[in-house]
Amino acid sequence: MKDLADLELTHRLADQADAISRSYFSTATIESRTKSDGSPVTDADREIEILLRSMIRMECPDDAFIGEEFGTDGRGRRRWIIDAIDGTASFLAGEPEWSTLIALEEDGRITLGMVSAPALGRRWWARPDSGSWAGPSSSNLDATTHRLALAEGGSAQNAAVGIWPPPPRLNQQERAVAARLARSVKQVRPLLDWTATDPTTPAPRKPSTGSGTCHGALLVATGQLDAFLLLGAGPWDIAALIPIVQEAGGTYSDLTGQLRTDTGAALFARPGLHQQLLDIAIGAH
């Protein structure tokens, strides 16, 4: 079946990405450059994206591709969405919470998502109506895995919510959204003044730091947070997480309530909380 073939291919893509990223991560120093948006990029980011583009072009020549480093290639009803290394700052710091994000979009719907975190030895993936799964960072589909399942959320005022990135990296409108949400819930991670504009020293830690995951949305999928708001993001930061959270029983939308990945904002939540938090974020209440 095509969907199983796509999943098998995605595991192989992740295996190749893991091999490259581990080879760089094991070195004493990793060189980086600063992109126009102020974020770092390494040779590992570029090498992984080039290889995955080549593999997809060879095995699925009619499929399109979009990646963070080299943009869009091709057009078609199927499109692969790749972030070669999500969490480059952690990667450069020698910390384990970084990953490769791989998603497949078909006719505008995300039909496969995978997060592979080789330094954590973990991988998460999902396809619609097939469950959300966590297992070791290996393409061995017979390896020990477990299915993710979320309980219903309660009220927003009792919720624990992660928000990222920190306020100095947000524009004025994004800071207002983050501040509304932060002051309306029981706990926010990281605990910051979300109206601040000055650079924070020392830099705040990501919500996923020390959690055994590498992305705030995975904290939702694994039941460690009630919700996660990601702002100023590209499709490659969001797409792979959508089926993983949804198949675990959670919810996703941008701040307009749409299932889009191109608006720069993503709200992932435990079931029963999404609309409450969305209303707070947009100032409906």
C-alpha cells in the first residue's frame, strides 16, 4: 500500500538524516553561520536537506519539496516538507534536544509526520487514522513502540502552556498574543515577561528542555503540557507535528482556527482546550 511505502521511505529518510547529524554532533565543535533572520545554520542542515531532496527526487520524482534552507522545488499534489535540523541552537550547544522534521502533504492535507531525535534515541510519527507512535530512532518497524493517547483537557485557567520563541524574537502583535495567553493560564513555560522587547540574559530555555522530547508540540502529544503555542514559524517547523498531535487525540490550528501551516503560528492543544485557548490568544474574551 502506498501509505505504508511512504512511511517506510520516511523512516529511511530519517535514518540518513540521523547518520549525518550524529557525525557532526560527535565533533568537538560545529561551525555555523547566521541567516538573514538571525537564526543559525550549519553545514549539517544543508547536507541533510540536499540528501533528502535527492532521495525523494529519485524515489518520488513527481513529488514537490520544500525545506527551510533551500526553499521549494517542483509542483504537484504531493509535497514533502523538511526541517533538516530543528533546534539548531541546541545542536550547536551539544544538547540532545534537536531533531529532523519530515512531513508529507497531499492535496493540502498533512498525511504523514515524523520527528527523529537521534541524540535522544527517539522517534515519533503518525499517519491519519493510524495512530500516533513513539519508538527508538531506527527504521526497524518491529522495534518496541508505544501508541500516544491523550486525556481530555479541563479549563484554560488550570492549563499548563508552552510558548516559543521568547519575546525579543516576536513582533509586537505576536508578543500581545503570547502575553494574553500567559496571563490567562495556570502555568506558562518558559516563565517570562511576554511583553518584554529587550534581549533576555541568559537566554531562556525551550519548554522541551530536559523533557525527553525536542519540540513543544511533542510535550502536548506525550501529555507533558496541555498546549503549545509556536509563533513566527515556517511550514517546516509545524507540518510534521500536526498528525502526531492529532492522532494522539489532540488538536491543531493556526490563530484563525484554520489547519494551515503557512501563517507563522501554530496552536497545539489537549482535546477540550483548543477553542478556549484560541479565544484567549486572539482576544475574543
